[in-house]
Amino acid sequence: MKKVAIVGYFGDGGVVSDGQGVKTTIISKELINLYGNKQVKIVNTYNWRSNPLKLVLNCILALIICKNIVFLTDENGVNVFPKFFVILNKLFFRKIHYYVVGGWLTDYLKNKNKLKKYMRKIDAIYVELKSMKENLKNQDLSNVFYVNKFRRINSISQNSLKLYSESPYKLCTFSRVLKEKGIEEAIKAVNNVNNKYNKIIFKLDIYGTIDEGYKENFFDILRKQPDYINYCGVVDFGKSTDTLKEYFALLFPTYYRSEGYPNTFVDAFSAGLPIIASNFKYNAEIIKSGVDGLIYNPENPVALSEVLLNIYENPEIINSMKINCLNRCSEFLPEKAIKVLVENLA
């Protein structure tokens, strides 16, 4: 019998860059490192709507042949997977584990008493933010475990830090490309500063998978932009550090309601790249404003522009943070973080 099955979104076999796919891939690789390929079964939920019966059968097979089921889902699957595995587990008596993707679960469960009944029957629920654990505990969920964000990633050396002393300063976004990630706010802020000085102070490179529902709008906006704003495609998460180390700072002006602990933050810290982020959801819990990034008030429509103006006039604000970003990399070592999950596996 296999040790564990990982049920989650692994993508279509191409470049993995979205948060859910990255997290699922990272966890599965670490468990394979620990137990070996033969002890870990992979169930990919990619494109499950085209063949739902296949996914159901693969999940049942996982229950038959595996001692543990670890499933990862975002908001789209939370009304299905907990109930599905809890009900079927009355026949199989396996250990069921739910690894939460994103930071939406605490708000979502507040008025979902029926769903919470199934959540309580899961052996363990894992979250990556301490405040999420406390919030869920306050909703009478006693089976929640905090797992520190982890990632097997090579950080750059201090000697490789790119310090800027003059413009143009290269900025980037490095997330899924959709309106709620604040892409348009990033573009507007860079334009505001450059227009104020009538020269190129900042350049902006946009990376990431473009949301299907946003593609038409995004490319329409992009066509109207000056040459200093560009879309640069998708970078495999294994190559993120080499890409990001060339930049001055990372912009994260999100107002995406499901935001949790973004994988992008780990990428940025590993590249010695300070993060300029909106004070939204958990950003201020993760980023130490003034130490390894800057937090601004998104309710002020010119706040991001004002931050950029300030760091243009005082680039040492950002340059001095780069070493602090690298110092945070030890937090993300998988050997320590994954112990919480491993100790719960039967």
C-alpha cells in the first residue's frame, strides 16, 4: 500500500507558474524526496470538467491503495472534495488531509455550517499563515495546523545583489495577470511618475499567466502603453530567481480576494528583491514594511505613485532592503516546515 496520494492541480504538463500548481508541485516533490516515487500517487485535477468520472475513479483508487490522502483545492473545489473524501472514507478509514490554497477559507466558512461539519471530520487542515489558524480555531475548527511557507529554491549570493544608483529603475509584477492582481494600478503608477518628470524613471515588466477572461482587456491596455511597459510571458517557477534578480523592486498591488501567502514573495526574497505591496489581506503580516518591502494604503488612489516617487528620490531605501530579503530565505527551508505534515501522516 502506498504512503500518500496527492490530489490537486498539477497543470497540463507545461510551464507551472500559477499559485495552486506551484504549491501542489512543491508538496508532491518533497513527499517524493522523503518516501520515493513508489510511495506517492499523483491525482491531477487539471481539466477535470471534461471527464469528471475519470477524476472520481482516480480518487477512489487513491483511497483504496493509499494510507493518506492529501488534497489541495481553491474555492472552486471546497464544496466538493471535503464532503467527497469524508463520506467515502467511511468505507476505507484513511487519514484525510486538506492543504489550503490561498487565504480565502476563513471568510468563506463563516456562514457555511454544513461545510464546517465535514471540515471537522478531516484529520488535518494545513494553512500557511498564523492568523488564518487562529481565525479558523475561533470557528471551532481544532484540527488546523500552521505550516510555514516552504520552497526548495536557491537564493542568490550577496555579491550578486543588483543595486541601482540611477534611472531607469526596473520594476516587475510576477503573478497571475488579471485585473484584481492590480496590474492596471502598477501600469498607472509607473506612467504617473514618468509623465511627471517627462522621462523614463521606471520600466515595468509584467510576468505571469494571463487570465482567460482578462486577455482581451489586458492586451488592449498594453497596446496603448509606451515602450517602457512590457509583457514578458511566463517563467517556470524553477527559474524565477534568475529572472527576478535583475530588478530594482517587485510591485504587488493586489486586491484579489483569495490572496494568501503568495509564492511570488518567496521568489522575490530569494532574489534579494524588495516587495512594494498593497495593505490587503495578509500582505502586511508577511512583509516587514521598511525592512524587506513597503506597504501602502490601496484606498489612496495615488499612494503607489507616491511610493515610487519617494524611492526614485531616495533609491537607497530599496537598495538597503535587498540584503534583508536574502536574510529571510532560511525561513523557507522545506526540511523544517514539512515536518508538520509528515508527523500527521499515518
